[in-house]
Amino acid sequence: MIAQTDTLSCDILICGAGIAGSALACALRNRGYSVVQVELSDRPLDTARGDHFQCVVVDILEQWGALDAFWAAGAEKRHGAIYCSDTDDVLLQSDYSDLPIPHPYYAYLHHELIGDTFLKLAAENPNYTLFRPARAREFEVGPEGIRSLTLKLPEDHAAPDGFTPGQTVIIKPRLVVGADGRGSRVRDVLGIPAQAHEYDNPLVVLFAPRSEMDPLNRVITYMGSHGTLTKVPRAFGGWKIGFPIRKSDIAFWKTATPKLRRNAIAARAPHLEHLEAEVGGFYPVKLVNTDRWVQGNTVLVGDACHAMHPARGQGMNVAIRCLAKMLPLLPDPSDLANADVLHQRLKAYESSVKPAIDKVLADNHARGEEMDSLDAAVIARSAAAMKMINDNPEMLRRYRLQSAGYADPLGTPSTL
Ligand SMILES: Cc1cc2nc3c(=O)[nH]c(=O)nc-3n(C[C@H](O)[C@H](O)[C@H](O)COP(=O)(O)OP(=O)(O)OC[C@H]3O[C@@H](n4cnc5c(N)ncnc54)[C@H](O)[C@@H]3O)c2cc1C
């Protein structure tokens, strides 16, 4: 039987349904656009990745009418963060509760549940179609950007209503969003240059049962001569623990007995000597910064144009904050067919936001280099810098505002 080919026109094609793509589909749901989304994987997103929404992002979720869905999905509140030495001396203590902001707390939920929650909300749009699993690969590109995407639906998976497995679909979008992550295919077919930096040391992520209750659910980072280690609260109980290791130590972490794991963790944070942690995965860390975000009718978002070291827990948050800045600039659905207007609006978004992201990436890189270092002298310098901030009330207030996502290069309300 010859599989049928259909043409599907839409206002917006989103390639990728990680957090950037799913958040965008959610934010667009009540705005009158027809949206088609294509996601390569039919597996849940990786639970080890970004799971804490900054305070400023909590506010964005509320503005999108999405916040209640996150509480319903199990999100919890975190009220602060602590940095301490490997002997448990507090270097810096940061608490958001008295900041003059609408939501003085972070909200956290497993990464894959964040994605699912966004996609459930996205499906409230009566003109929303999700092809999953399906690989966005065959693009027709012209001077105006991306003209079409030819999708071959897999034979062995159910297709969305109105489509059949094995069918070929030609998608003709007015606007294309490349939300397909660090190795973006959209970026590559458009030939958008990207600068990349690979950090020396991968991160290992471990999961452990919650060993102690802190009513403020704070993140704790230990900074000692063996390197830094961060212990992050997980929704529904549990810790996520992350730290840089040498590539040559991956074999150790893959095979270490519980006792050897406990000893290795205790070397960085003696306080955690009894923690029973299981290895979740290893993450090579890379910074990616593209020269531009826009080509014709296409714009890149999220890790596709700005992937960064997780040292500051910013990648997912920055992606959502950029979307919140892009949305008001998009032409209305009735004006989207005007390619010149669309391109001008996308360029206006790029020129107003990218300089701030370049600064965020530079700041994040400095912090990433510190976290990447296993050199005791570098860690001691970072620890001393933390202590200096902690001892100066004005610096500490600014630090807390910046962590919350206010008063940093992207957060405009710097008068707080
Ligand atoms: C260990 C770790 C911890 C982190 N912690 C934090 C944190 O605490 N806070 C924070 O803000 N950030 C954190 N981050 C970063 C954050 O997870 C990422 O910045 C964010 O998830 C990127 O989302 P994205 O949607 O841009 O990209 P991705 O998550 O990479 O999503 C891209 C999606 O596109 C799909 N795709 C790829 N190619 C195609 C194709 N050709 N066709 C169709 N689909 C395609 C992929 O399957 C994927 O689902 C962390 C990252 C790591 C690795």
C-alpha cells in the first residue's frame, strides 16, 4: 500500500518538546494560533535535568495561567539556599522570603513532570497537534527561512487524530521555532554559527532518599578541597546530588559499591557520610552560544541557542524567561502571513534580548569554570567570595534578588 501524503499548514511549528518547546506550546495555547509540535522521543524527559523554577519564572507561569497545574502535579516550594564548607561552616545563606517580589520562593518538580504539565496545558489549544515520536529532519529551506518540514510518521506508533502511522506529512508553517536542544538540527540546516566550549569535567548526578527535613527545603552546596557538591531537594521527597568528576572517574562511579559511594561523597561533604545514593547519570557539560537566533521566519530558543553549565541552575529558567519576552512581540495570528513583519518582530526580539543572554552566559561561564575546577585553591577562592557576599548586607540582598531572577541582565526590575 502506498502511504498517503498530506499537507498541513499551521501558524507555528515547534521542533522539540523539551522544556523550551513544551513551555512555548503551553504559553501559546490561548492566543489563537494553530500550533504543530514535533518531538523525536516518546520517552519521558530526563529527570536529572532542570527542576527548580526561579521566583521570576513562577511569576511567568502565573501570568500564563499555568501555575496551578504545577501545584496540582506535585510542585513544592523552596525558600532558600546555603553554601557551606566541607566542615559544615556556613559561607552564605540566602533566603527569598522577604524579597519584594510576587512569589518569594522557587518551585520545584521533576523535569519530566514539568514537561508533561506544559504539554497537557498545550493540548487545551483546539488547534494543537503533537507528532511524537517523529524526527524533524527534512526541511526545505529558502531565503525566507524554513518553508516546510517533511515528516515520516513511524509505522509502529499511534498517530494523532486525522493521521495514520507510516504516513508522510508535509508541514507548511508561517513561523518555525527551533527548540531542539544543544545539538539543534534546525540551527544546523539554517547554517547558524555557534560557539561552543566543553568543560573539562562531566557532572555525576545521584539520587538519594531525603535524609533530613528542612522546612525551607533549601539547596545546600558544599565547597571543600575535594570539589563542590550540591544537594537539591526533589518533589515527593528525595535529594538530587550533583558534582563534577574527572572523566577517568566515571568507571569508578559506574561500579562503586554503596560503601565506596558513601566514602566518596563524604570526602566532599562529611555531613553526608550516611547517605545511600544511587547513580542517575553522567553529563558532559558544554556551553553553546549562537551568533544569532533568527533567520527569516525561524527563531531558536532554549539550549538550541544558549546552552550553559548547570552551576547556577539557569538553563531551563533562562529559556522560559526568553519565551516570556518573545511572546508579546509575535504578530497576531491574522498578521503572521506577512513574512516581512514576522521577520522584523523576531529580529526585534533578538536585538532586545540576546545582549542580555550573552552577559548571562559570560557570568554563568565564570561560575561554571569555578564549579568545574577540582583545584582546592580555586574552590577556596570561590568560598571566600561567598563569605564576603554573606557578610555585606547590600551585596547579599543583591545576590538574593539575582538568584530569584530579578536584577540580573535579563530581569529588568533592577530598582527593587
Ligand atoms: C544535570 C543537569 C542539571 C540541570 N539543572 C538545571 C537547573 O537546576 N535549572 C535550570 O534552569 N536548568 C538546569 N539544567 C539545564 C536545563 O535542563 C536545560 O537548559 C533545559 O532543559 C533545555 O531545554 P531545551 O528544551 O532547550 O532542550 P532539551 O531539553 O535538549 O530539549 C530538546 C528536545 O528536542 C528534541 N529533539 C532534538 N532533535 C530533534 C529533532 N530533530 N526532531 C524533533 N525533536 C528533536 C529532543 O528529543 C528534546 O526533547 C540542567 C541540565 C543538566 C544536564
